[in-house]
Amino acid sequence: MTSRAAADFARSCVPSVTSSGRRVSLLTEDGVRIEAQYSPAAGAPHVEPDGLVVVLAHGFTGSLDRPALRRAAAAFAQYTPVVTFSFRGHGRSGGRSTVGDREVLDLAAAVRWARTLGHTRVATVGFSMGGSVVVRHAAQYRAAHEGRTGAHTDIVVAVSAPARWYYRGTAAMRRLHWVVERPLGRLVGRLGLRTRIHGIAWDPVPLSPTEAAPLIAPTPLLIVHGDRDPYFPLDHPRALAAAAASDSTDLWIERGYGHAENAAAPELLERIAGWVRGRVAG
């Protein structure tokens, strides 16, 4: 990031201090305010020698204050500093959710902020909707083309991510489409799920995760999926892995694992953190 770009971005950050780290309001490229929080690694308040930070992207209806994401952040913080944030339309962030489309801009803002804090290597770890976002973000903000902005990622982990859009093959996804597509469903989303959803259909339809996956290489990509995922069956992670570059992609199919951050056990999160650190060391 150039010094001018860093200064412009710093002016978009409205900081505050919490008991668990530094909390700010970030401004995305399209003018949406996004709440984000930085947590140093346990027992290490400064940037690690390898410069690594993990940026976590939650699933649909999540937020940085939801217990499941806080547990995930705490698990990763045992190994490296962590940035969490709430996607637009979630938590205290502004705007309305586009269910994975313009959320790429939210992640880009969080990654840029992490780099302004002194981190030179960023790993983006996304769950469910966040998993589709980290894949598309990595394709859109490739280091070779976007290094000047500081929005690119160095390592990508997609957990419980869909491979394609408009999937309705499970009861859970049919319920989600009702919430997103119907006025009554969006009201339920706002009042019951605390998620504000945009009512306008995608136009144009964004690049699907499967279409984006081959554009990530040579950035390392880890795809993690459970064999008991109630939203997306195993053809989704397998399609993502088949589309991605084989020499920079790993696929983990986890026995007994359900869906996203809500079902992620500490042992799984620790193994993902170890994989990330291994890519840095390598």
C-alpha cells in the first residue's frame, strides 16, 4: 500500500478500545461502514516475526459478536493475531446483506486494515457464505494485480463453502432462499435473525466460487467440509477442489462435521491454524 493510500484508508477507520482488542469502523470501497475488531495473539501484543494475521469471515446471519465466531477467533488467537468483522447488514455494520456478492468489498476493507497494522501476510478464513467470499476475494484481489492497494490475501481457507449459486437441494437451503427472496422472509431475517437483507436480485450475477477457484493460484487454498453438512453436500467441496489448481490446493473432508463456525470443534480450528502457519513457513 502506498503511503497516500494508507493515509486515506486510516482516515476511514473510527477506533475504539474493547476488553478483547481494538475495534474500529471501516469504510468499504462502495461507502458502507463495517465494524471490525483486532485481537493480538495470546500473550503477544505485537506483530509476530512472520507478519501473519488471520482475517475471519463469518457465515450468513453471523457477526463478530456471535459466540461461534468469538470461539473461532479465540482458537486462532492461540497461534496468531486475528481480525474479525461483521459483513454488511450483520451486527453493527451498516448497509444490507447481498448474501455474498458485495461482501467481497467488506473483506477487502478488513484485509487492508490488517496490513495497516503492520502485518505483511494475511490469511483469509471464511465460513459458509464467508467461504464463498474468501474464494471470490482471492480471485478478484490477486497479489500480482492488486498489491498496491493492500487488499490481497496470501492464504485462503474456505470452510463449508458453496460451489455454485442458487442451490436448493437441501431443506436448509430451501429455507434460506425463502428468507432471502420473500418480503416476509426478509422481515423474519431482520427481526428474528438480526440480519438486514437487500431485496434486489443480483444483476449481474457474480462469479461463482467454482469459477473463481482456478483464478486463485498460486495462492495456497484449503477447502474444508463436513460429511454431515445440512446445507451443502460433498459435491460442493469436491467441485471447488477440482476447479482449483491441484498443486496449491488441499481438500479436507471431515467425518461427523456439520456446518460452518457453529459446528467447528476446537480441534478442527487448531488444525486449520496449523495448516495456515505451515504455508507461511513453507
